[in-house]
Amino acid sequence: MSIKIKIPTPLREFTNGESTVVANGENIKDLIINMDKSYSGIYDRLIDSKGDIFGFVNIYVNGEDVKYLEGLGTKLSSNDEITIVPAVAGG
């Protein structure tokens, strides 16, 4: 099942400038692993050394933050919309 993922500007260097990419996965973790096969390096920008989503990265499935769902285990279907949003800091 192909799922569309909206890519934020800071991560587009890994997606050849694409703002939306397509990947497969039954859950968020599978999706990120498969996305990294086509866009090498993106996994390391989303997942920390413990295998968790970085605290400064939010991933949404149909507008719902996966941190409040099942995290990386959040199940996906082909019509889901995935959005990745890195935290922005500044003053």
C-alpha cells in the first residue's frame, strides 16, 4: 500500500527537494524504514539511537500526533495522510 508523506523543508535535502513522497508500510516504523530505502539518511533524522522518534519531531497521521496514538506502531492504511513536522525554535 502506497502512502503519501508530506516532507518539511529541512528534510527535503534527503528527498531530492520533493515536498511529498510515497512509501509503503503497515505502521509508522515500517513506513520510515521503507522511506529511507529510497531517501537515504532520512531515518537518522527522525529516529534516535534508542529507536524512538526524536522529541523535536512530530509525525501526524490524519492530523493526529502518533505520540498520542501507538507511536511507531501506529497502523496505517492506504488513504492515510502522513505529515512530518520538526519543532522550530528561535527567539
